[in-house]
Amino acid sequence: MAVEAAPNFSLWQRGLIFFRHLIPLSIVLVLGHSAGHFLLLTVFNLALTMSTLAVVGVAVSMRGKYISTMDQIAGLTTLLAVGLGVTLLLTALFGWVVAVLIDATEGSLMNPELIGSAALMLVCNVPHAWRQYQDGVKNPMSEVAAQQRDRPLIFAHLFSAGLVFMLAPYAFEFGRIGLLILACLLTGVFVFRDLRPDLIRRLAPGGV
């Protein structure tokens, strides 16, 4: 099988990728916001992306199988609740260490700013999930093909969440400097992921 070529991004597209990831980092570096919150919100965002893939996949597969409008509303509501539950579960699984360390060092785990940022992420994710759903309806794929498409992204997200889980305790030992270094490392991983999706697909388990 031929090796996938690197994407030919324009300078504008590359700039948008850097801009999207550097904005959250600059808020921490320049405005002095909590680097611990940055790490926890990063894990939450990764978990949200993975659960959205699953929820959208099930929603697409269930299209046309509902008996009535009320049945459809109930089904979609259940899916959203399950998706939120999975998001919180994954966040707890990979982010509990960060949460404990934030509470111990900053005492700001239930900070309104942190909760508000997580809520904003949920709201901003809705249009993206809707576009994924529409794309799935217009371009139906088999379950196996969908898994092959999503596996590299899930692998990259799990790898990133694992980095936070493993490195956060060491970062907190060095205070804000250590947390900023970890935040920069994660941002670099995200930029690489988006600039070279071909390499991510090859590095993922079962990739080519």
C-alpha cells in the first residue's frame, strides 16, 4: 500500500493551525492564567473530542431507525447524556492527578473561570459535532471504515492525555515554570498532530 503523502497546507492554513493552538497557550504565558487549569482543560477537551466521535457515530447509525419524533428526541437526549458522561469519565481518568495537585497547590479547583471555560468548550463543540453528523449522513461509511478513519485521532488524543497524566506530577514539583514547560510541550504535540496527520496515521496502532 502506498504511503500517504504529507498534506499540502497553504501558508494561511498553517498560520491558522498555529494561531488556534497558540492562543490558549498565550493566555497562560502572557496573561498569567493558571497553567494547572490549562492542563485540566486540555484533558477535558481531548475527552470531549473522543466522546463526540463516538456519539456522532452512533447518531449516524441510528438515523431513520426511530419510530416517532418523540422517540428520536429521547434517543438523541440519551446519546448526549451518555456522551457527557463519557467525557467526564475520561477527564477523571486522565486528569484526576492534575485536579488533586491544583486543589493542593492553588486551591482553585472549583474556580468559576475553570468551570466557565469547560462549559464554553461544550457549547463551542456543538457546531463541530453537527458538521460531523451531517458529513456522516452525506458520506456514509461502514463501521470498520469509520473505525479506521478515527483510530489515528483517538490514538493521538490518548497519547496526549497520557502525557498529561504521567508528566503533570513532575511539572507541579517545579512550580509554574514546570507547568509552563509542559503546556508548551503539549501545544507542540497538537501543532504537529494537525500539521502532519499522515505521520499520526502511520504511528497509530494498525497504521500504514
